[in-house]
Amino acid sequence: RDVITDAGTPCISDPGNKLIRAAVGEGIRVVGVPGCCAAVNALSVSGFDLSSFAFLGFFPRENADRLRLLDTMRRDRTTATFALYESPRRIMGLMDFLIDAGARCSVCLMNDMTKLHEMSFRGTPAQVKEQLLAKGNYDKGEYAVVVEIDEDYIFNKREHTVSAEAMLVDAMIAGELSAKEAVAAVLGDENNSYSKNELKAAALNLKRLFGG
């Protein structure tokens, strides 16, 4: 069956993704006819929510940069779907990074789109890694990657209506903690909106106010 449109690439910001998702769920192979670029073509056959998406270019090489980008993806509450490119020599490294980082997401990995041996790999990062290993020569061809962040993995940062000092005092009282321990405790809360330096400054301010 074909899905065609007279208004641009199908399944981009239209309900076509529901059809793609259903087809994938039934084990039907989905192939995109070239659109304006590889990223858009990969997005159109991902089956992910494309009411909003972002293109991130090539995934960073350095682990610190990768962690920062993953953090950015988790914090973007306007979209959960991201398209990016990766070198065939580093594609396994990308899956390993997502696994090691505990990233909760779905991946649609497209290899050699529009060519004779086009392949797609779908699932969690661990599942996609298994599929790549089964393929064997996964370090060949070109890759476009689409990632959909799981809803419960999105970083829902809460804007605090109380000061950092008040948060530290609450942590100190609730856990019978020292100021230093309270800083660590507040930093460990993934919904915390204060930086380590801000919390340290707040702890010093408490010391000035109350002594000790």
C-alpha cells in the first residue's frame, strides 16, 4: 500500500504517524520515498509523534557533550521527538551511550535509505543494539536516527516558589542533615531548579544568618 500526499512529505505534522505506528506494530515493512532530506524521510517513517520535532545534526563525539545533549532532550517540554545523524563507525557507540545513560526512549534507526539494501531498526536502545549485532556489518552505510523520549523520562523541572535557603532548611529538618548534606540532598532531587553553586551560596547565607 502507498501513502501519498499533494502537500509535502506525508506523516510530518499530520495524522499519518498513526498509520505508520500501526503498520510497524503489525510487522509491515515501512519505506519512505525520498523527501527533502534524510532526517525528514526518517521522521516520516518513524511512527513517532511528529506534531513537534527537532533536528539535532550529528550526535556529539565527546561523552560530556553527549550527556549535555541528552539532558537538553529531556528538558524540552515542547517536543519529545528528535532527529539526528550518526557515523556508521560510531552508531554502536551511540546505542551503548543511551544504554549506559539509562535513557528511556524509543529509537527508529534508518540505514541506507532509498538504496537497495535499506534497513530499519526499531525499539529501545538495547533492542536496536541487538538488531545491529544481528545485522553484522552495521558499520557500513549512512544512518539517520529518530529518538522519541518516553513521557516519564521527560525532565519536568519545577519552578520553585521558595528560596534555596528555605529548601535547604526543609531538607535539614526532614532528614536531620548538616548544611553540606542538605546541599547534596537537594541536588539529588531531579526536580530541583537550583545549581550546586546557588545551593552552596544559600548554605553560606544560612551560616551568616544563624551562625555555627
